[in-house]
Amino acid sequence: MQKTTTTILANVTTATKTIESKEKSLIKPLDELYADGMRSADFYAPAKGEDRTDFENLKKAVVAGFTVAERKLLVADTKLLNADTKALKKTIQQKIGSRMGDIARLLKAREPKVSKAPSGSTNQSTSTSAPTNNTSATPLKSYIEKVSTGRDILKAIPPSQLTTAKLTKLEKLIGDLLEELNSIK
């Protein structure tokens, strides 16, 4: 007995297109967050006694992305709510942490991988790259900003000239370049 019908296959295609669209729409804001110096650790609660200002501001920014109804429910007095509405409010509160974790995970993927040297050996580089004595961060920051606009330029290229696969590859290369440039700071 065959389970796949034309309707099922069409729904799988639609779901895939939706997921692809969602992933593409995340590239620019995440790259910009990374270029602005945000890292995955910023989206986790600071240790007890440390300043929580930035973390709380990030949570507020997450909530700002929720629907109006969800935001109203979050500020509603829990004591005045019935059991079902309290449960819904709890779910929305948990969604804040979930979104913070999603962003942290996606930023973590942009962060350079730390290579570990094998036991007993040192990780010495024989690179002939220029010294990292950067007396002024302004030119570097300017260059990073120019590189980050490359994604916008790519999106302006018609699909007939740039396939989706090539676009994705180029966007990843730009993201990798931004990571390397940010590691210089």
C-alpha cells in the first residue's frame, strides 16, 4: 500500500519551501548580529551576581517579535487569569527562552571552531600572514560593514544569473569572511 499521494507530496514540497524561505530570511539578521559583536554566550543568562542588563534587553527584543496578543498576555496579572490562560501564558514565557536558545545556536554556528592540538604537541602556526598590530579599528570596522552589504548585492542578482545553490554558497563565504574579520578585533 502506497502512502504518498499527490496531496502529500505537494504538502511536503510546500513545507520544504517554507523552511528554505525561513532559513534564508535568518541569514542577514544573524550575520549582522555577529558582525555587531553578538555571540552565542550573550543569549544565555549571566552568572549570579553579574550584570543582567544586556540579557534582559535581549529578552525584551525577543518579546517584541511576538504577536500583540502574546505580548498583552505576558504583562497580564497571572492571579486574574483562568487555568487555561495561565497555561498559555506559561507557554509564551517558555517561548522566550526557546527563541533565545535558537538565536544562540545559530550564532554558535557562525563562531570559529576552536581546534585542539593533539595531546603532547603544541599548536604552532607557520602562517606568513601580516602582523595583527592594528593601531586603528576604524578601517577594519568599515571594511566589515562593506563586506556585510555583499549579501544585499547578491540578493539583487536575478535568479536566472545566480542559482539558489550558488547564492547560498556565496552567502556562507561572506559569513565566513565576516567571522574571520571579527576574530581580528
